[in-house]
Amino acid sequence: MKQRWVWGLIGALAAPMAQGMEIADLIGAPQPDAPVAAAQAPVIAWAANERGVRNLWSARAPEFAPRQLSSYDEDDGQQLSGLSLSADGRWLAYVRGGGPDAAGNNSNPTGDPDGAEQAVWWVPSDGSAAPQRVAAGRSALFAPGGDALIVQGKGLSCYARPGATAPAWCREALLKTRGANSAVAFSPDGGRLLFVSNRGDHAFVGVLDLAARAVTWIAPDYNNDSAPAWSPDGRRIAFLRTAGTRPGQAFDLTAANAFEIWVANADGSDARRVFRSGADAGGYAQFAVTEPLRWHRDGRLLFASEESGWLHWHALSPAGGAPVPVSRGECEVESAASNREGAFVYSANCGDIERRQLYAAPAQGAPQRLSGDGQIATDPLPLVGAPWLAFRHADARRPTAIAVMPIAGGEPRRIFPAQLPAAFPTAQLVEPETITLRAADGVVAHATVFHPPAAFKGKRPALIYVHGGPIRQMLPGWHYSSYYYNDYASNQWLASRGFVVLALNFRAGTGYGQAFRRAAQQGPRGASEYQDVLAAQAWLAARSEIDARRIGIYGGSYGGYLTAQALARNSDLFAAGVDRHGVHDWRESAKGGDNSGLWGLKPDELELAGRSSPVTRVEGWRSPVLLVHGDDDRAVKFSQGVDLAERLRARGVPVQSLVLPDEDHFFLRYATWLQVHRSTMDFFQRHLKP
């Protein structure tokens, strides 16, 4: 009788887990990437990933009925990116596959013995024919008439569209000048091609006259010139100018610097500076924003800047003068777009710093908010010739979808997926709580907290989730980034199994202004952001429903670095951790070769970088850890994991490993994400026992 009672109690306690949601269902809905739009037709297109199978879709206003354009059927990790519609919207070009590593091997996460390639393809946007491969390459740009395509590989090449007669200038060897040449835009008349030639420590803006086969360099100097844009009449060119790279100087993603805006005639004459920013206005704004300088239809120059301490857009006359804010406030603009009819719309966290909303900016007057409370709206596209706005839409319970609404604002219509899979657990998802945390040094960080269902009784274990980047922001809803979409799902799943999960937006992240992102002594220069981790642990430990002895931590990339910091410095506070492809030794990062080296460390900073690294604190590491890493990681070297695992095993620390042969830093396969999430859940259930 007693045994039967015990088993009945165990069954009752296990009921929330048995009936809970499954991670396969949470990440099983189609995940659409940001859409693209045609320049002269109300047509949009996008790529979507459904359980690892990636395909292309299109829709046309006003019906917006999604049409599938490709029929890929494998979870092979081959990305579909770089989408470009012809001006008339009839053809879609795209890139399939990932780029090569330093040894020339293309991304091949399935370990296909035949290897993989990165190539440009095209397909009719009405689905009337199957996709056709054009050539190996990493980006594509349609000629204005849609009859030819520029492909960027080692150089720039041109290919005629199927069934079309190629322009006389179109040839496979279109541009073979020195440098890494990238095509930017055709002139309005289609006769010239604007491009950037990166020479390493400097970069030039060039114009290729297609008929004359002649290049004109625009005001070449000892500088890095970028982001060129044609004037609407094609007579002038505007571009950004920053200082050239000095010998021994390395890129530092935490730096801020001045930038200039120059305007020149298209023949290279009369080049002059029309604006110089403040000393700390540039850097991040120029590499984080797509097309950070634009020549608007109404004749104004629009540019992104952190002049106010927040990332915003400004308008400037091509003749010079004082710029005028287009967006404003203690908030940041993340993505923006315009059409030929002059609409300018953007996504920002104004009025709701934890989410993203859509705004329309008139030529005069204050911006108008278009999206509603509680939503996450990103990647807006005003369609030409139709009063519609396409964008990506989500909230706390509904995952990211392609949506449309009237350009004047209104209720969004989710067109893809229009309906979620039957197994998607919408009703079981929780609305995360948003909180702020004050660290010991006074810095205020932000976080979202996922609480377990009420069915879980007694003291609960807790987890701190730390994002990567570090220039990222987690949201209280489904994230528009595929990586953090998956981690939002993981946080919901962990909460459904009895864990309190706190997703921390620590200093060095984006969304909260330049001062927060550029916080002093961060990363290899002192690890100041770890104080925010300690503040999060203290907040959890003080909660009456949480067992302070069962607090864990997990995250990927920079989040893996902070996980390792926590276990190395404070195994007394953190009972277990999952470290995915984390940085463990900043001195190794300083040698370059991956994204963890983008901190511009100087030789005299290496001693501090060592002290700021988890590997120099392993003598205090006692808590068990799960180390996860794909060995085709181009963002954080696999050797960072090798080194830490050997150090910990030598000291007898409990180490579990999940090594993923040929997998990328961003886990390109659905099967990989399932494996990573399930291994994480299993690890924390064994060590923290919810």
C-alpha cells in the first residue's frame, strides 16, 4: 500500500512534465527571414526554415497569397540568403549555401562527402519554373531591366537571365580590378555600376561605365570610403568616409569614431565634404545598419548616427548644413526602408525599450507609430504602388511571421505562416516578466523572467540565460534572429519543466544606448559585465520560491564566455552551467582569425585580457559543465573549447561534452538545435533537479 502511494505521488509530481510542451513543437513552426521587395511592383519574397528545410516564397499585393518557389526537402544546413527581386518583381535571385573557411572549404554541416558550394540561383517569382543555378558566388544584383544579373564571387560577373538577351556590356569577367570589389547599385539610367573596392587598410568608391569599360575613382585618398549612393537623377554620388587603418591597428567593435559624408559628381569632379560627425558618433552605426547612407527620393541625404548617444536616422541637405533628426528619443532604430514614392519607415524600441515597434517618418513633423502594444515588429518594407507595409511580426506567444498592414497603420495580417501547426503550444507559453537589475557599481541592466506553471510547488531551481554578441538584446517575445528565436523557445521550454529562467540583457548589449553598449572595462578589458550576472544571481537567490543552491547559467558565444566566467569565479553561487562555443581566453582571441578577435587589443592590454579570461580562474571551478561546440565554427575557434576541456578534466571538474562535427557557430540544422536543447534540458534536470 505504501509503495502504491509513493508511486502515485511521483506520478502526480511528474504530471506537469508529462503533459508539457515539447521543444520539437516549439521550434517546428516555419521561421521566415526578413522579406525583400521589388522596386517597381508590389511583390515581396522571403526564405523560410521549417524544421531545417529551407525554401523560398513570394506574395503580391493586395491578396498576399504565399506562393512556394522552391522544393528543397532536406535538413542540410544550406542557407538561403542574399535575396534580390528584379525591379518588376518577376524574378528572384538568391544565394544558396555558406561561404568558405580560411582553407577554402564551404559550410557543410551534414558532412556530405561530396562537399558543398555557395552559389547564386534564380527563379521566377510566380513559381512557373524551378530554380536554376547561375554561378558560384556570394551575392547578386539585378540590372535595372531584369535581363541580367551581377554575381559577386572573386570578382564581379554578369549573366543573362534565361530567355532574355543580355545587354551588350554583360560579360562573365565584368570587373577584375584589385581589391575585394562589391557591387552596390546601378545608376538610374542603368549605364553605370557603383561599387566599393576594399584594399585592406583603405577602400575606394568606384564607378564602372559599362559601355566604355572604364572605371572612375571618386576622390581616392588615405581613407576607408563606403556606403555610396546615387542621387535620384544619377548625376551625383554620396558616400561615407572614415580614417584609413594604420599599421598594426585592429578593428574594435567597442570603438566609436567620427565619420564624414562626401558628395561628388558622378565623373569624380567637385568632391567635397558636406558633413563631419562628432568624435563618438560613428563606428557601430556604420557596420550594424544596412545602407547607413541613403539618397532619398525627395533629395535629402539620410544617414544613421549615434550623435545623440542613441542610434537614430538624420536628414541632411546635399549642399551641407545642420542635419535634422528623422527619429529621436532615448531609443534605438534597428532597421529602416523607403520606397520610390518617398515613404520612410523604421523599426525601433521607442516607447517600449524591451520590444520593437514600427514608425513612419514624414518629411516634416514627428514620427507616427504604426504597430500596437506588446508586439515585436521588425524589417518594415513599404511597397511601391500599393498602400501596404510588409514586415515581420511576433509577440510573446505567436512566433515570427511575415505580416502586412496598411501603411497608415492598423491591425497586422499574418500571411506566412497564416496558421501555426496544430502541435504548436500557443496556450502553454508564458508572458515573460520584464525587470531591471542594479549591479554593485550602479549600472542598471535589464532582464526578462520566465516563470514556471503554478502546478510546480516548493522551492524551484533557476537559470540565468546570457545572450551572445555581445551586441544583442533579448526580447520578451519571439526574436527575429534565428539563433535567439531558438533560445527564446528554449527558455519557454525550461520554464515549462519547472525552472525559473532569467534572460539577462547585460551591459555591452544593444538597445539601451551607446553608453550602455560601450560600458567601461567590458570583456577583455576587465569583464565588468560579469557584475550584471552577479546582480541577476542575487535577484534570483532573494526570491522565496527559488532554491539559491540550485541556480545554473547557460548561453552561447559571448554567453558561453559569461557562463564560463560564472563557473570559474563563483562555483559557490552557480551549481551548473552549459557553455556553448564560448570564448575562454582573450589572449588567444587577440591573435585574430575569428569574430572573437574583433576587440582591437593592443600588446600592452594582453595581461589584463588574461586576467579577464575564465581560463585564468579555473582553480576555483568545481561546478559541472556541459561544453557544446561545432568544429566548423568561424566565430569562436574550436580550440577555445579544446583548451578549456583539457584544463578542467586535469583538475577533475565534471565535464560533459557535445561536439558537433562540421557544424557552424549558428547551428544551421534543425537536428542540431534539437540535440543542443535536449542535451541542455537533460543536463540541468540531472544537476538541478526541478
